[in-house]
Amino acid sequence: MKKKMIKEIRNLPRYKKCFICGKENPYGLDTTFKTDGERVFATVKFKEHHIGFENRVHGGIISGILDEAMGWACTVKTKRMYFTIELKVRFKRAVEPFKDYMVVAFHTGEKHGICSAKGELKEKNGRVLAVAEGSYYPLDIDYQKKVLTQLHHEPEDDLPVEEKDL
């Protein structure tokens, strides 16, 4: 009989002022990203100030959360942090505020140091509303160390964020 491997799910670090994940950004999404070591995922509920037009969430905000999830997917896989160099999003259906959605992303490869990932924004029932692909360039190691000093664990524990936490 084969033993089922249960993957540990853990929260990823945050930057307090980030529009996507920061708790101290009053206009942001306050999203907690999680990982099972393979995928990055989060639930998100868009608010009224995320609307672009008539009860529809702005496409730039949808793109932002997909980009953030895909960047983290690359980081989880490689233990490096990245800048976005290319982002492609396809919107399949309108996204309304005040509903719970799921964003899921995963690493798809690495070539010449450039990391790639894919992501989806879904309704609770699994219907896909937007899909994305992105390419990411790694931060210089010294800059990554500086960035790590500005991140914190979720929930906060006053311990420094280290590469092992990525």
C-alpha cells in the first residue's frame, strides 16, 4: 500500500505596505499567500475601491494579484526573489467585488536565469475568470538580502525572514 504524502501548507512572508499583501495599505487587498511547496495560492475579496467600472474589478488589480502569486511561485521553487519582466493576462469573465475568489500559481520553468510561472483567478466553484503567464528576473543577492529585512512572517513573530522562509 502506498503512503499518501501530505504537503505542509505554510504562509509566505509579507511587506506591510504592499498593495497586494500589506496589512498597512488601506487601499490594498491584504492578501495572505500560502504554499504547499509546489503551488502558491490565496483567497481574495475585492472591495468597492477596486472597481474599474460598474461593479467590475479593475483589470490592473486582477493582473497585480496574479503577478504577485506567480512571482511567489518562482520564489518558492528557487528560493530566489524576482522582478517581473513580462506579464500576459487573459480575462475570461468579469470579476465582481465583495465575492470570495481563489488565486493559484505555479512555477513552469527556468531558462538562462529567467523564471516563468502561470496563474489563475477562480470562483469558489472552480470557474476560471482570468489566466496569466509571467517571466521573472532574479534580484541581485545583496538586494534580496535587503528585501528580506523588510518582510515579516504571517502571523508576525518578530523573527527575521530568511531564505529558508521563501
